Amino acid sequence: MIYNAPIKDMLFLVDEWIGIENLSSLPGFEEFDKDLLEAILEEAGKFSSTELLPINRDGDEHGAVFADGNVTTPPGFKEAYQKLTENGWTGIDADPDYGGQGLPKLVNFLIDEMLAATNLAFKLYAELSRGAYHLLASYASEEIRAKYLARMVEGAWSGTMCLSEPQCGTDLGLLTTKAMPNGDGTFKISGTKIFITSGDHDLTENILHLVIARIDGAPEGSGGISLFLIPKFHVNDDGSVGERNHVYTASIEHKMGIKGSATCVLNFENAKGYLVGEENRGLAAMFRMMNIERLTVGIQGLGFAEIAYQNALAYATERLQSRAPAPRPNEGKPADPIIFQPEIKRKLLAMRSQIEGGRALAVFAAYHADVVDRSTNEPQREEAENTVALLTPVIKSFLSDLGVSSSLEALQVLGGHGYVREHGMEQLVRDSRITQIYEGTNEVQAADLVLRKLTGKTGQFADSLFARWQQFLDEQKDSSDASVYIEPAAAALGRLKEATAWVRAADGAAARGAACNYQRLFALSTIACLWAQIIASIREKNGEFYEAKRKTARFYMEQVLPETTALHEIVTRGSDALTTFAVADFES
């Protein structure tokens, strides 16, 4: 496998499209500029390609090992983790007061793409720690923050998110893990949690579990859930690691992919825990972490799509097979590289146009996440908060879908060589598949979009966002390239607005039945609007890079965006075929 971090495209999006000055104008980012961003991305790309990619296959073949109650990570993971922490990658967007670098979240998301592309199984050991840090920084007491955050930022201690139980996943109101007060402000936590990413490993000296449980006597349902910090090892008053807490690894899952990542079953047996936030308000706090992770999972999908595309492109450029249609690149040779075959070129362009458009969508949301955290302008903050809330389920689902579909298409480009292990493509297919499932399946994301995000405050914001895009497209309709970029984007936006009105008017069951198709329609149409903005911003710029951007955008408009016509039809034709087919009919 090969990987070259797409730094040029990342820099273009941040510097020339979003405008790096918009980031540096936010409080705390005054020293942030293009040179600093480029230096960070160069180092992250180098670390990813030279340190993580070489051990990715070893992680898949060896896997995480569970023996005698402990988890051992694959060969090379310890050494790579030490370099990860030494280089400061675990504290990119963390507060400098706790040893972090205080850089924009946008930078962290760009780095996330590189790490996920080259070795997701390894990345997951540090990934949940970032979300746990931000949760604790927002909701934990000063005592907890002072005791734990610096060691998390340093990477010496890692974090987990413990939600699912054997009888409940998405419906967390069904959880049975109990918390009993000790009388001193701490609690005894008892229960079993499953599917816990990085629940146990040998990379850090302590693991901090963020666990949801129900305090004895609390109301049933999601309104009675509290959040607790449960360290694997107790922490002494001087900050040193003490005795083992009563949390034990029962087993690890044997998975289809990301085999180097330990996915654990954890038993809490009267483990000592510390309340985070208010009693019975645990889900509100946990969603701080979950929403970060949902965006991050989308970025994982983008990373998979990028490395799959790069390797398919490299193979197609070198693989000689049959003669290409005229004009051939070399009439004197018996066979041509398969990239000259129109169908192969179409597959590659379909990947590229969606990857670059999807990265623009992710960068757009990440910038607004920084505005939420840093802006002192309340209307600007509120708009940014609504932007992130609206786009989070779309980014998680669309980009994770893209990671899987691109991996499959890349495997197809490699043909038989893609199907065998030696080329690494089949591992990408297996590893990428989890992104559509964890942190809320893509079906759950779609339901969230149509049932929650299109109503209330974010629903009103969605309408205003559509209106702003419509205004931009109307202003551009007389441009020389309108028929190529502006008109297709406007038509897709019109279909999205019609489908939105239909979903809002439909009953709950009909809206749920249309949710996944609507979500994809939303993503494709949104990316079309972003592509239109990007092309308008470089209209006066010349050079190979900008010309390739225009050609890529044109392919998206002509060959990808027409899918929105079918999606609009599927969504708005109603749900009679679905609702009239009863569950009992499956037995007929």
C-alpha cells in the first residue's frame, strides 16, 4: 500500500476557500497561519506514511491478544504510540493549561484523516481519549480536571466511552448498570459494558472509563442516566497511579476488521466512580463526546476513501491490460494501462470528485466547530452551532459510506489482485465497514436528521442555510460557467428543498422509511453547492491544480449529482409500498 497525504488539497480548502484569516481572527488562534498549518500537516503526513502504514498489516494479521485478563497490542504499536505522544499528536486542540497545543479543531480533523487512512486500528487507542478530554474539560469538577486532564493530553493516560450493554445499544434508556452512593461523594458502579473500543490495552499506564449508569432510585429511561469517571487504576493524591480499581476485561471481540484494535467486554464490580456533571443529566454530557466521535468517524471514512483511491490510481496507471480506445497512448504496444479504459477512469473520477467534495464538507463543519468554541460573537456562535448540529449526522453517514464504497470500487479496479491479501485492498474493505456501524449506525444518523435536525432551531437554520445557498446560486446564474456548475447545483438544491418539505409533512413512520435516501440526497446536494462555491472562488485562477479542480467538479455535476433525481423520486413518492407490506408478509 502507498499513501501520500493530500496536503495540497487540505491547504487549498483552509487557506484559499475557508480563508485562514477567518481562523486566525478567532480568540486564541492569532498566531495560526498557513506556514504553521503546512508544517504540521507535513509532519503528520510523514508520521502516518512512515510509522503507521508499515505496521497496519501486522496489526491485522496479529490482532490484539487477550490472555490472563489483559490485552496486548500488536507488534510495533507500543513504539508507534510512544512516538505519537512524544510528537504531541495527542494534544493538538487541547488547552495549553493542560499541556495541549491549543490549535484549531480543524487541524485535528485533518490529522485524523491521515491517521485513519494509514492505520485506523492503531488510531483508535488514542481517538477516544480526545473526546473524553473535551467532555471532562466541559463537565467535570475542577478537582477532576486538575487530577486527570494533563495526563490525558500527554497521552500517558487514555480514555474510553462506555455506553452499550448486552441488552441495549442505541436505546440507552434500557441500561441496567447501577451506581450506589458511597456516602463520600463517590459511587460503586456495577454492570457490564460491551463493544468498548480500547477498553483495555498495554499502551498507557492508566485507562479512564467514562461510564453511564443509573443511580439507585433514579427515574427509568434516559432521564435517569448519570455519567461517571472510573479509572482502571486509582490515582493517588500526588497524581501517581495506585491500586487497581474493580473493573475487569472479560473478553475481546473477534471482528471482521480493525483487528489490531481491542474491542472489549468490561465488567464493573463495585468499581469506584466519580460523578461527572449533574445527577440524571449524564446523556447530555455524554453527547459532547459522542458528537465529536461522530464527526471523527466520518473523517475515518474520508481517510479510507483517500487511500483506496490513491492505490487504485497507482495500480491503474501501471497495470497493462488490453488496448485502450483510440486515441491510444502508444499505438506500438500490445496493451495499455487500464486507466485509459473509460470505465476505469470513470470509477476513479467518481471516487475523486466525492472525496474532494466530502473533504470540503468536513472542513466546512470543522471550521464552524472552532467558531462554536472560540467566537465571542453570539449570533456567529449560534449559527456555527446549528451548522455543526445539522451536518454531524450527514458527515458521519455520507463519508463512512464513501469510505466503504471507495474501498470496494478500488478493489474492483485491482481485480484479482484486489481480492488477495498481499495488496492490502481487502483489508481496507474489512476495516472500513465498521464506520457505518459504530457511534450510531448510519440508519440512526438518518433518523436523527429527519426527526430532530429538520425541526426546531436546527430546522429553522436548515431553511436559512438553503436560502443562503439559493441566493449565492442565483447571483452566479449569469456567469460564463453557470451551465456547467451553477445550474446543476441549483437543480439539486431545488430537489432537496422539495424532499425536505415532504419529509416534514410525512408521519413519523414515512419519514423514517425515507430517512437514509433523504440523508444521501442532502449530502450530495450540499456538496454540489460547496463545489459551486469553490469553483466560483477560483474562477480567475489559472494553473494545473485549479484546472483539475474545475474538471473534477464538472464530473461531479454531470456523473454523480444526477443520482439526486432518483433519490428525490424515491423520497417523495410516498411510503405506501413500505407501510402496506406487513411484517407478517415476510413469512408468505
